[in-house]
Amino acid sequence: MSETHEHDHDHEHGTEEGFGLALGFRIFEVDGELYMAEAEISSYVDDPNALGATLVFHALSALDPTSPPDEDDEDLGWRIDIDDELTRDETGPAREQFQAILRQLAGLGEVELRQYLEAARQEQDDDE
């Protein structure tokens, strides 16, 4: 598993520079709790022609679809960069890199997602 502190490239999260795309791609269950796996695909700060991906896991079990979102309690989820595990030509066209990343995300099974979620949680616990 990749870990964000060993990551070779920085992604700018929450800044005005650059652009990216966040897309939810899987809902799965762990120990009776539902999670949505989201992928943030963006260019690197140090190489804007190369795309990378971060998995973000959001807990869904506490959501109430009839209540307005609480702006003060934004769920940032558990994050883990997976760039080192992606196969793509970082020097190729962005569209081809994007398609390669999407194909690999589509191929992730529930077992892998559970492993990534656990690694992201552990990393967050280590940072606190």
C-alpha cells in the first residue's frame, strides 16, 4: 500500500491552483458501516503533465438525506494516495493517463478497498 508521507509527488488539496476531478465510484460495507470510495484525480504540483490519484473514504451510515448538510461539520474522509500503485505513462497525454487510472479504479475489488480504508485510517491515527 502507498502511504501519503512516502509519496513522491504532492497533490494540492483545497487550493486554487491546478484542477482535478473527484468522483465516487464504489459503495461498500465494513463491519456493518457503509462507506463511499471516492477518487480524486489531479495533476502533480511538481509535474502538471502527470496525473495521480488519491482515494478518499467517506462514512455514509450517519447521513440523513432529509436533513440539510451541516456546513460546519465537513467530512473530509480518510485519504490515501495510490499513485505508486497506478500503471500509466506519466509523460503521455492527460486523457490517456486519465483513462488508465479509471480502468484501474474500476478493477479495484471490495477486498482492496477495505485494505486501502484500513491503511488510510491507520495513517490518520499515526498523524494525530
